Amino acid sequence: MKSLRELYCPGIGPSSSHTMGPRRAAESFRAEMLQAGVFGAAARVRVTLYGSLAATGRGHLTDVAVGRPFVPLPVEIVWRAEETLPRHPNGMRFETLGDGGDVLLARSVYSVGGGALLDEAGAPFGADAGGDVYPYVCMRDVLDLCERERLGFWEVVRRCEGDGIDAFLAGIWSAMKQAVAAGLDAEGRLPGTLQVPRKASAYHARARGAAGHFGKTALLFAYALAVSEENAAGGEVVTAPTCGACGVLPAVLLFLQRQSRLPDRKIMRALATAGLVGNLVKRNASISGAEVGCQGEVGTACAMAAAAAAQLLGGSVRQIEYAAEMGLEHHLGLTCDPIGGYVQIPCIERNAIAAVRAVDCATYALLSDGQHLVSFDEVVQTMWETGRDMKAGYRETAEGGLAKVYRMTGLGGKPSPFAGMGS
């Protein structure tokens, strides 16, 4: 498995696969143009977006992300939603064109989730081309090591990554808290045609005036909404494991830190454990909504946050694994159906609900002895197979599910197919 430095990536929203990844690919191609000496001879750059990148690229600002690195050259965007390249639904092709339209340089790249890239041969590309850091490929191996040597998950991370991972995670935690603060301070409406109002600030104000379970739940909602709304507005967030699911883990960590007055060093350890869980999903399945639906994004985020919460609340490695398993299991089959192609509805609410569910999963696991029938590895495999079985319309194309029904009843002016059926 790769380093956590490739899982937790600070950057600009609203999408790690549709914004961060394509931007990185464009910057890499620009550098390749300069190295090959064709930048000065170029008349324009043509970027062809395929599959999911084209289907929801406008709402995700993909065209802006791939265009900016080539300034002052003009950039032609070609949208090919009905076509996909062989290796992944999020494919793109960069071409440097001369005065006569001849191709001076070309490269195809895949944005596979969390900002990660693959080249035409399917190999990690650019900053993702580093070698494996972890010798473990499944949770069972990590659990065996932890129980054999009496290690915590976070200690496995430190052993494999080195002591320098602590400073990296400290920076990640700082960036996550800044995203929460920015989101709680902001008001108004999110960009785009949906005109979705920001809710985090109002929810936070109401949470502070409430007590008991209601008040605590409202706080969790407010923190998750804050980060997710920042992401939707193109603000600074951290992939955890993606931009679309970036609100879950920060909300849970900040909530538990403030509720239990936990020092930052414990949060760093929880971030390490959460990252290990996310890495295992990324290694053995996918965190790309375009490939496996939202179960790979919000489902993985919930598993990461549940594991972190179980650790912070004193759970054993078996209880932590159980919490992570539940966090993912109970999101199996969740589709990625963003209305209008924006990372707003249902994405933002899903982050808030998943944050609460993560704490619930941790609580449930801590009430047990950690023993259960279905393993985390089996749920990851199930998620992968479920995602591959999904129709393309339910995998970040905005052609199925809520996106389709809303378009029929709200945007297109057509009558609802469910009219007269009751509620």
C-alpha cells in the first residue's frame, strides 16, 4: 500500500477525482510540454473528457481545473460523456496542437479517486508513482501483526511510515480544523444553479443552545456540513478519502476532541488509524464514485471515522476493525447520483449523516467483545463487486437516481412518474 501522504491530500474542492486529479494531470502535461520543447510552438491545447468526467464535469468545474495550468494558451474542452477510455470511467486525453491542427504531444490519463492518477498503462502517474510503504494488503494481516506484537493500528502506521508521519498528520489536522472554521463562519448560498443555502452556521448556533443527545448530534451535523459546504464552494479541504466525503472524518475527530478534551497527539493517532483503513479500501476496492458509487466515498469515510472514534473511545484493535466494518457495510449499494452534477445534493447531507453513523458504529462495537461474523476484508470485497455491478447511471454520471428524478420533476418541468402514489 501507498503512503498516507497520498490518501490525505489538501487542496481545492469540489471533487478530488473531477477537480484535484485533473488539475494535477494538466500541470504534469504542461511540464511535459515544456520539457519536450513544444510549449512555445503550440497554438492551443485540446483536452477531451470522457465518461463521468464529461457527464458531471461542468458541475464539478473540471473544465476550469484542466484549463488554468495552460494559461496563456487557449484550451479547447471536448466533452465525450457517452465514451469511456479502457481503464476507468474518469479518463481524459491531453493534446498539444500546432498551427495546422497537427498533434505535437499527447497523453491519456485516468483520475481514479482521491486525486490519484494512472497513466495509459494503468501505472500510478506523477506524484502517485512512489513505491509501496506498507507490506500489508488486507486487514487480516494487519490484525494478526497487531495482536502478535501487541501494537495499535497507529503504531503500525508509524513503523511503516517513519517518525516523519507525525508532522504530516499534524499539518493535515490543522487543515481539517481550518476547513471546519471556515465553513462555520460562511453564510449565503453555494455556487451553481441549484442555489443551495449553507446550513452549517445556523446548525452550529442551534447546537450551542441545545443540550443532551440533540445538541451533540447537532454539533456533529454542523461540523460535517461546514467542511462539505466549503468543499462545494471550492474552498480548501483535505481528501478523507475524497473531496466529496471530506466532511465525515474531521467532524467526528473535532467532536470527540472537544467532548472528551483529547490532546492533539491522540487525534494524530486516530488520523493514522483512519488512514490505514482508507488505504486498505483504496488498495483492495476503490474510493472513486465514478467506479463504485458513493459507497466507495462516503462509505469509506464512515469506516475511517468509525475506526478513529473506536480508538479514541478506548477500543481494542478487534473493536476498531468491527467499527470500520460496520461503517462500510451499512453503506453498501449507495449510489453516486449528484443532482445537476454538483457535489451538493445529496452529497453534503450524506457527510453529516455518515458522521453520526460513524460514532454510532464505534459505540456499537465497543459494547461488544469485537467478535463478529463478517470481516472488514469481506465487506471491502463486497463493496467492490457491488460497485462493478452498478449501472453507469448510478456511478457519478448524474443520469440515474436522485439526479434523474429531480431533473424530471424539478428542472425539466415534466410530471413526476410517482404522482398519485402517495408518500
